[in-house]
Amino acid sequence: MYHYFQIDEDAVRGMSTSDLEEFLPRKGDRFALKDFFAKSEVKPKTKKESLMDQLKDRLRSSKRVRNTDTRSDEDEPHSSSTRKTPKLSAKKPMHKVHLGWYHFDENQKIYLQPAWELNEMDVELTDFQLKPLDDEETTLGDIIDRAKLQYVHFYIRTRQKQSDEEGNHQERKKEEKCIENKSANQQLDDTEDAVSNADDKAGQSVIEHSADSSEYDKPREFMIGDNHDVDVLKPDLKEYISEDDNDSPLPDPLLFPVWEDSLGEVSFMRTEPALPSLREPKEFGIVVHRGQVMKELIDIFKQNVDVDFTRDNISATIILPNGEKELAFDNGGVMRDLLTEFWDDFYEKCTTGTNLRVPCLRHDMEAADWRAVGRIIALGWITQKIIPIRLSKNFLSSSLYGLASSNLRDEFLEYIPLSESKILSQALENMEEIDRDDLMEILSNHECKVIVTRDNLGAVIDQIAHMEMVQEPAFIRECLFEVLITYELEIDVENEVQKITPTPKKLLASLECDEVESDSFKYLKRYIREIDTDTKAMRTMLRYLTASDVMLYDSDGNFFKIKVKLVDLNGFSRRPVAHTCGRVLDLPRMYESYPVFKSEMNAVLNANIWVMDFA
């Protein structure tokens, strides 16, 4: 007698052997049923089907939203994400802006969080750089086009109003101060006339002229040199921030830096205003161990935030692994070597990318550590004109000035691996000629969440570039900007990087030799010509010769010369010897052939262990 059961196929698949035994007592029947279900299973998917399914799954996981932006479909990808990507177009009918409020405290001379009634204050509106919007014809669209930012920041700056009585009092004080200034200037002229008629023996003397104490806290000093007069003026805060002139505009925003984080929260900086230093220059020594330069240099500038790179006498010392100091006099060579080793370690440990790098977050790098990196950038530029040229120029510009170019595509193609860059470049030219599986795999690796077509590929790549090179390192950029803005560095990043990037042509032009027709000098020039531009070999060669892996130049803009001296060295002692402090290369006079020269030079450079000594 047979019994018929209606059992769902999925239920059978989920049954254990003991469960099936209740319905199919015979073991052969149970095996036949399982074999039937096994053959009916779906065949494994191909690589192409698997990638497409992954993309489709991502699309299904989010609700489809129709793109209502005014741009055409050719410029904008058909996104299925529930969160629409902000556009940079200034033609949109509506824009989201961030509005901050800073109040100037008359006593402390710094911006504080406001705590007064608005009708008691003078109010002005500024842009994202805290510059007043004086031009009434300036529109929001103009500012967006100029800033190239997704969200535009505006700030209200306020200053407490003064009564009419206070205003009259300030006017009287200004008139009195004007009279005092004229009197002080007259006394100054009289003193200069007296000094100019002094005896030559007074060349080393110092004549002090005291101005009215209401204007200066310290006297002016005039030092008489051998050939000319030198006016040494001790600056005073009152020359930069007037307590009397109420009609003057609010203080320069660069003197009182403020910042807003990536979440739109106002952050009042705790750093001191970037006012001229009133203290005397001091000695500041940097001592680090070879192989630990990055960690130790960051620690040094976490603890010493008040070093004046312009006025202080800064020296550098490197300790060898055996505990002894390198035998080198730091007239710039040790500092160059220290900074070069710092950036080499930084690129490897704190950045992502290939040819171009972008800093990445690390659990052991907090805000104070990134601010210290900002001070090291300032140290390199002020003392040696060194900047980290392998960092993204957009990232470096935004860290210095808060602004960057909106065109990231070219940098992104240098940021990603060369194999990916070639495929994306080919796809941008003709998408039909590339392997679509390879393209899908690359986009999947970069968290692409849209279906890519020929029309929207460029926009998709731009969005990925913005996410990886702007959004992800935003916290790091804010920490660097908070420090670098106080130094008021004037760096044309684009031109500067192009100028100091090493090339064989630049390096050859910097060589000087008294025996230009010698075989050894010809071998050296041939060796340099065979090195590709801006490769590890080129950077290594330049660092061996100068202690820096970038081309440095003097105040006139000319690259520093490298002196090549031919010396008599033979046998086991024959080898090139570089003295980086003085940029001098001792080159053996005799080589049997170019291959022998190349072999010995490769051995020196590949050793990568160079101890500095005197030139």
C-alpha cells in the first residue's frame, strides 16, 4: 500500500538522512533522490557572470533614485545609490552651505565663540577664507566656481559696537598717538644724523633711542656696520593689532586661523596666532637615530611647537646604529639627509598609491602626530626648499591653502597601479576595445556601485578619484592645514614640483668638473643619461650626491652645482666617494671601461648604506 506525500523540493533538500528514512525506507531510493537533486543544481557561474551578479546585488541592496540634476545623462552616471553624490556645478538651483560665526574679543585680540546679542555687534560676512565679501555683485555661483568645493563655507565675523562716547575717546587717542609718532620720527631722524657723523671707531657701538613708552614696549636699536647702517626694530603687537583704531577692518584672518572639520562642525584652533616672534632666536638641535627618523622627528615636533624655523638656529645630528654620531658638519647636508629619510619612510608607512601618494589613516597616528607632520613640511620648505613631491599635488595644495583643483582624474591615473591605469585610459578612449571583465574587476576593487557605460565612465572615475583622494584623507588634510596656514608659506605647488623633480638633463647641467674630457667624467655622464626620469634609481643617485632626492636651487633660482673632482684611487680602494655636505664627488681617475665603471657605481648605490663625512 502506497502513501502519497506532498513535500516541497526545498524541504527535501533540508532533510537529514534520518528524516528522509521516514518517507523512503529503502536506502537506494534515498540515494536516487539526492542524486536527482544534485544534477538539477545550477552550474557554476563564469567569471563574467559572477562579477555582473555582484554589481546587480549591490544595485538591488539600495533603492533606485532618479537623478534630477540639471546635467545631461552623458555627464552623470545612472546612480542607484540612495545617497546622491554632491555636484560641483554652480548652476544648480539649490546649494547647501555651511555658516560659521566668529566673534573678535577686544581684550584677548582673538576670535572666540560668541555669547552676546547680535544687535550689539558690527557684523560682516566672509567667504571660506575669512575674506570679507565686499563686492555686492559677487554671487553664490561665482564663489562655488572659484572654490571648487562640494560644500561652500561662509562665516559671520562680529565685533562689539562701541558707544559714541567711547568712539570720541578713541578719536582723541588716535590724534594723540599721531602727534607722538611725529615726535618720535623727528627724534629718529636726529639720531640717524648723529650716527652718520660718528667716528669710524664707533662701528661696533650700539646707540639706543627710546621712544615714548605708550607706543613701544622696548626701545629701537640701531647697529652701525662697517659699510652701512642696519636698522634693527623690535616689533610690538600694537603695530599689528591696534587697540585704538576702531574704524580699521577686522584683523587679518591669517593672524587668527580658524577651521571647520569635514562634518561641518566648527573647530576653534588652540594654536597661537601667527604673529611676528618677539623672543630672541635660540639654538634648537634635532637628534635622531638612523632608521628611526620618522618616528623620532614626529615626536620632536609634537613636543616643540614653538620653534621658529625662520629665526632660530636649527641644527641636525644623526646617530649611527653603533651609537656614534655621524662625522658631518651640518651646513645643510645633514638636514637634507634627515628630511629625505623622513619622507622615504613616510611614503612607505603612511601613504597609499604608486607614483603619486595620498596619506592614509593609521591607528597610531593621532591629530597631534599629523600636526607634527605639518611642521616638518614647513621645516623642509623654510630651511631647504624641500617639499614632498610624491604626494598628490591636489592634496598638498589643499593642505597648504584649503583649496585644490577639481580635476583629479590625471592624478588618479598616477595614483592607481600602472596596470589599472592603462586599462582605464584605454576605456576612456574606446570602451569597446578593452576586456570588459578586466574593467569590471577594477571598478569593483574601487567600490564602484553603478552600472558603467561608455557615456558615464569618465564621471564614475572622477567620483572614485574624489572619494579616495579627497574624502578619505580629509581628517589628515585638516590637521595639516591647521598648522601650515600659520606659517603663511608661499608655494606654487604645481610649478615647484615640476622644477625640483629630478631628471637626467637637470642633473647633468648641475655637474662641474675641471677635466671634462677625462674618461671617468664621460662615464659618469653616460651613466646618468641611462637613468629614467623620476625613478627610484634617479632619486637614489641624486641622494648619494647631495643628500636630497630632489633638485634644490639657490635664491636666484639656479640649481646647486655638484663639484666632480678626479682623484687617484686604485685597487681595492677605488670607488666613488660623495661628500654631501659640500656637494662634492671624488671620482677615481682610471677605469678600464664603461662596464667596469657602471658595475662599481651600481655596487655603491645598491649598498644603500652611506655614512656622511666632511667634504
